[in-house]
Amino acid sequence: MRKRAAGVQTPPMSVADWEKMWAAKQATNTPPPPDPAKPEPPKKETKKERGVVREIDPNYFYVTPENAAHSKTWVEINDAGVRMHMLLIGPAGCGKTTLFKEIARKYGKPVYQVDAAAVTSIDRWLGHKDVRITERGPETTYILSEFLRWISADGFDPGYVVIDEITRTPPQVGNILMSILDGSESVWVPELGVRINVHPETRFGATANIGVGFTGTYSLDQALQDRFGMTLEVTWPVPAEEAKILVKRTGIEDAKAKILVDVASQVRQKADEGTVAKPVSTRSLLNAAQLVARADRSIIDAAEATFVKQYSPEGKGNSERTIIQLILQGVAGTR
């Protein structure tokens, strides 16, 4: 199975070839029958066909019982034929994208992650024309985006297409997504004069950081947000569970993991109060824990090298960075 970043070019195909292929293919959205002269190769079993259904591993990821139940319902509703997309909101680094990956892993499906912050132009969402020189002279070709190939399962197994940080998509891209996520479940490609259909087994998810603290984002259009029938809020794991995640994923000692989590909990409280601009994410704690466990760095050194410098030094003794350093010294300096 091939998994590549959205927007990576594939070998070019002429416009005429694309038109012929999609005219025949889009009516059924299924691959053409095999050549009778060649025996069809044995079908490769997927994880789902082999009956491998895994539970979400709490040692490596934490999900609240409520979100676990809602996620299970979301999968079952879609499998029953009711198309419903899911949006996960919450602070950066708390595990939104990981939740989609864990759901897909549990049900044996591939995940195709679209980095919306990087895929901003229309051609990277749909595809683009290209001109190459051949023996017959210049020849126009069309390169279909991998995003459209993912959603239509063209050369890829149908799976979960996750639009990461959907609030970073400009309005013109949002218009494309609305046509894909609404009842038509398709998108018109003007350059080819064809409509690309969403595969029946494709599932759509998205993540969003919503709030004034996130720069470079767009307000999520109400019409686009309404396309997501289920919205779940993901936040920080409870301290005991977060410490377990650090231990299992990095090998850090349990006592040191609890110190890092204690520091993060106090910083998050300051962030809630508005004293500092942002909390310490689980992602940042994992980075610090890696330095402690694998490079034998002290907790204070690891924190300074990973997340402390992300806070503003302006204000000297009253700066955000000083506040974080005082918390760090108070928790880790005496242990």
C-alpha cells in the first residue's frame, strides 16, 4: 500500500487518457474487470477481512470513555451506510490526530493525513496540467492530486482521510471541501470535465484548533462546519494517564514522568487563568521525556530544551518564561 503526502506528483497521464479512464470508471466507481487472458491474482486479505479488530491501547494513547463511545458509534453509523463526518477540536498537541489513527488501527483501515497548513493551493487539492516535450512535440498532461485519488480509492485502499487543522484552509479550498462533504459526495474537476466521486468506504475526519490563540487560521465557515455531523472535544489526559503515556512511549521512569506531568498541569492552570499564553502540550512532554529517558538529561534541562524557550522572555522577572521556570524549579528542583 502506498502512503504519501498530499500533493506529491505521480507519473503524468495525458488529458485524453484521463478523460477515457474517468468516463468509464466514474459510473460505478469500481475497477475494470480483469483481462480474461490473464488470471486475476489472489486477493490480498486486509486486516479487517482477517478479523483483526484491536482495542485502543491506553498505554500509548488516552481517550475518555465518552469519546471512545462516540467514536465507536461514528464508525458503526458510517458502516451502516449513513455518511457522517467527524470533527475533533481541542488544543494543539493533545492527541486529536492520534485519535483518528487509533480508530483506523482498531478497525484495520489505512489513514491518509492531509496537512491543511501546507496544502493551500487549488491545484494541490485537485491536480494540475503539465506540458512535457515528446518526440511528437509538446504534450499536455494532467496530474490528479493524491487527495482526490485517496477519496476515490484510485490506486489506494479506501480508508480514513483526515484533514489536519482544517481551520488553516483558505475559503476557496473550503468551497471544494463542501462539495465533497455534502450529499453529492463528489467534486468537479474543470480541467478534465469530469466529476470525481467519493468511494463508499471512504471516511472523512478533520481536526481544528479553535480560538484566538491560534494565528494563521481562518474562521471555520458555518456551512462547512455543519458538514461534520459529529464534533468531539479532545483535551489533556488526566495526570495519572498522561504519566503512563510518557512511560510507555519513551521509557522514562515513572517518578520522573509524574514530575513532568505536574509541571504541565500547573502551567495549564496558568494558561486557563490567562497568566501565560498557552499550555504545555502532551506532545511537548513526550519530547522532554525522550531527552530524560534516552539522553540522560535532567528534567530541568530537558524542559528548557523542549518547551520552556517557547514562552516569551519579555517582562524580565514577570515574563512568561520566568513563570514557567519558577514552576519547573519548584516542582523538579526539590526532587
